[in-house]
Amino acid sequence: MLELAIAFVSSIAPLLQQGPAIEAAGLAALAVGLAAFGAGYSQRGIGAAAVGAIAEDDSMFGRGLILTVLPETLVILALVVVFVV
């Protein structure tokens, strides 16, 4: 078993010395994409709850709007990180 692990590590070591597999721009794009996916996933439940609350009480519009927009700040912050990098 140890011989198999040594053979695996010795075969993969030259690949690790060549440099990163994904460049910085690709990682930044991946970060923004994952942030957008997370924001959309969270807005799925928040939007449904906000619409239900507003349907019952019109004074909940402000709270519903704030809670619906809040996950989008995640994407905005991810874009700021992209421009900083």
C-alpha cells in the first residue's frame, strides 16, 4: 500500500510543479458565479415568503424588499473582489 502511495505521489509531483491549473481570472469568475448561484438559491425562499407576507399585510413591503435585496449584496461584493484582484 505504501508503494502504491509513493508511486502515485511521484507520478503527480511533476504536474504540481508546472503552476496553477486555473489562472487568477478563472478563479475570480468562478467566485462570482458561485456567489450568484448562492444569491439566487437564497432568494428562492426569501422571495416566496416576502410575497406571502405582503399579500397578507401591505405594510410588510419595506421589510420584504430589504430581505429580498440583501442576498444580492453577496454578488456585488464578489464583483468588487474581482476588480480588486
